Amino acid sequence: DGGITQSPKYLFRKEGQNVTLSCEQNLNHDAMYWYRQDPGQGLRLIYYSQIVNDFQKGDIAEGYSVSREKKESFPLTVTSAQKNPTAFYLCATTPDRGQPQHFGDGTRLSIL
Amino acid sequence: GENVEQHPSTLSVQEGDSAVIKCTYSDSASNYFPWYKQELGKGPQLIIDIRSNVGEKKDQRIAVTLNKTAKHFSLHITETQPEDSAVYFCAASKRAAGNKLTFGGGTRVLVKP
């Protein structure tokens, strides 16, 4: 099946711990995006990558880091510097700048 | 940067009635406006989109209209059904900004049988 796979579906973080959220796609799309969604709110862009080995900060990048070593993969690390990490994290992809973004089913991160 | 406002935040309609959600945007250079439907615990799904060279687009019971002069666009759902109940998001982007989407705050739609 072609698609975007986010894992795990649920993740718990202890204080002071870094955690990494996975986003894998087999759509051969060039661009990948990470969004954060808080309850009852819209999506806010964390980081995006338009090509392998390149990525840019979005509107709320502080406390997060990413890498894009392979076209298929765009992992997001939530660092201990992110003081309010509890949220629903969504990954999206698009084949190029002019095409719609398609989303995975998200990872819900909570603090223990 | 771009700012997208979405209204109303909640909308309750009787099955069979129409639902209208409105969004305004601030950046006149924005040229692409998608609408997403999000069900509980899932990622948003694209339901319709419109580009700035078009004023209206329809797909079965769903239509989107765009007024570039006023910088607003609307989603119209006709003959609503219970399965239309979900959260709907509008968004705006421009090619020059790398296709980054700026989202509205969402509208929770409840269709009562």
C-alpha cells in the first residue's frame, strides 16, 4: 500500500528525555512536513524539507530537531528543551510545491 | 506572515440542511486554498482545494468559493449527512513560500439526524 506511516501512534515522554517520532512514506514525494496540533486548534508548522539533506524551520521550531537523510524518512525529535510537548504530531508529504499535502494519521505525545 | 481566520468554531446543522464555513486570509500573494476534514484520532484528509485563478469549484455535495478581492473563501456542504460530522480546516499557501500551509483554527461540524 502506498502511503504515509507515522509511528508510534502513542508516545510518552519523561521529564528531561528526548523522543523521536517516525514518519516514513513510499509515495516518492520530495517534500515532507511536520505539524503540531493542540486540542481544539489548527495545525502549526514545525519543520519542513523539500529535498534530501535539506530542511527549514517552520513557525514553531524551538525545542525540535529533524533530519532528512533519505527521501522516504523525515524523523522529528522532541528535545527536553520543548517545555510543553504534549500534542498531536502530524507528518505530511507532497510531490512538489504545487501539489496538495497529504497527511499521516499522527502520533499523540504525552508527558509522564 | 500569513494569518488565516476561520468561522464559526462550531456548527450544528440538521441532516439534509446546508453547512457553510468561512475563512479569511491576510497575504494577498497566497494562491492556493485547500480544505481538510479531520475525524477523531486521524490525520486531516483533503476534501477539496481551489487555486487563485478560479472563483468556484464543485465536487458532488461540496463546493468552495474564493473572493480574491476580499481575501476570503468558503466551504459549502449541501444535503448534509451524519458522516459529514467532523472538524474542518481551511488553509492558505503561496508557491513562493515553499508550499507551506497556514491553517485556520478549525470548525467542528455536527450533523444531527
